[in-house]
Amino acid sequence: MPQAVALAKRPHIIVATPGRLNDHLQSTKGFSLRSLKFLVMDEADRLLDMDFGPEIDQILKVIPQERTTYLFSATMTTKVAKLQRASLSNPVRVEVSSKYQTVSTLLQYYLFVPLIHKDVHLIYLANELASNSIILFTRTVHDAQRLSIMLRTLGFPAVPLHGQLSQSQRLGALNKFKTGGRKILVATDVASRGLDLPSVDVVINFDVPTHSKDYIHRVGRTARAGRAGKSITIVTQYDVELLQRIEKVIEKKLDLWPVSKEEVMLLKQRVDEAGRMAINELKEQTKGEGKKRRRDEGRSRDDKDRDDDVVEAGVPEVKKSKSRR
């Protein structure tokens, strides 16, 4: 295994998930952490929410007690507090302000639309902001896929980023966005956590986040390092309370993004047709994935886990089968 070979070279720094690190500690010959000096647990609340607790406990049992430990967490949950007591000795606690804030260089807008016209207003925005790099946030994987297909059908260079893509597909999507090959990144909250994309001009929230801190996280993808940026949140008649909650938390009223209703409605027929095409393409993808799963039965786990190919926009690549003689 490439990872086992890399660990055999005794690297100074190992960056790992708890599960994979624990696997290597138990099964990789000659690998240990007996000389460990520093342990860093980043996003400890997320690690514990993902049920890595048993793996972390196992790792703590086999590493030296004499070490320096750094534990970072956005929230102090009961699980994190328990981990703190178990892993830290005489800790120094540094706590930043818990007040939610957005930077002054960020211009924040909302767009109030009827639910049935969300898609066409999104395309109107994409058309108005065509020269900008845009992250479009959605609440679901289905919408991330659907909207990226719809945008591409209408000529907008978009690529999805969500948790159901393989690692190589996610890296491929990010690379296309960073290099300008795709101007619109359609992302879910989970997939986008921790991304460092320095030059994002606009963030569009296709769905209003249900948690205010998710809004802060989303709009924080733009206006970074002193740069200017914009965020536009699409609000339907069912989202007004969520918007008011966000405004109360950030202590700021969002400005209304101006639109021409006549220009929006001129796009409706084309957008509706592109939406139907996107739904049909998703259905075909689902059928193809079902066939692929059946073909994969009997293959080894290592073969199934390989994701060597970067696939365009997360759509599974169809390989031509060789004819048998």
C-alpha cells in the first residue's frame, strides 16, 4: 500500500483521519507513534459528531502520555468536553468571541421570489454575474447535481461539489474552479467545509440556511483577506423567518437585489426546458449507477474504492466494454 510505504519513511508530520490512522496502528508492520511529540485534533466537534470517538480513544491509549496536545473546536459540546478531560493535562484554554460577524468588505443581498420561480431567478443572476467566479450553495446533493446540469445546459460553465463524489472527482471539480475552467461551483455545505478558495467574487444561496452559523460559513467563502465580495440569498415566501433570524444574529439588514421581472420572465421557457432535461439526465445517471453496482458485485473492495479517473462534473464515465472472442 502506498500509505504504508510513506509511513515506513518515518515522516515528521502525519495528517490523517482517526479511522485510517487507527487501522495503520493495528495492521501496518513496524508503524507506531511511540516517539510522538505533538498531537493536533482539528475540528474536534466534527470528528466526534462523525462517531470517531472509539478510534480516538484507541489512539490515545497507544501514544505517549508526555506530549503536547492541541484541540481545536468550533463548539464546546459535551463530547468535546469529555475528550478534553481525557486527552489534556493542565490545559490552557483560548476562546475567541462567540459573536457571529461578517466582514465589512462583504455586500449582502437577498432576492425575494415565489418558490415556483426560484430556478429562473437563479439563471437571471448567473446571467447578470457571468464574468464573476461564483459559489452556489444548495441544501441537498440532488439540487447540486440538478442545478449544475441545468446551468451547463444553458451555457454556464458549472461543476458540482458534494459528498457523494469520489475524492478524485472532488479534487477535479475544485481544480477546474480554481483555474477558471468552471466559473460556477455548485456546492453543498458538507463538501465545502474548510475550503480555501482565495478569489471567489460572489456567493449565491439557492436555499436559505436553516442555521445562522451556516450562513456565516457560506458567505465567508468570499470577501477574504481584505477583498470585496457579494452574497445573494434567494428567499421564498417560506423562508422569511429564516432570513429574519440570520439578520438578527449578524445584526445587519440585507439589501434587496434589484431585478427586472420582465427580463426574468423572458428566460422562463428556456429555463423550464433545461430543468426538465436536467431531471431526465439525473434519472439516466441513477439507472447507470444501478447497472454499475451490479457489475461491481464480486470485485474486491480495493478495486471498488479506486477513484483514479477525474470524471467530468461528477457524471460516471461510461467505458466501452471489450468484445470477447
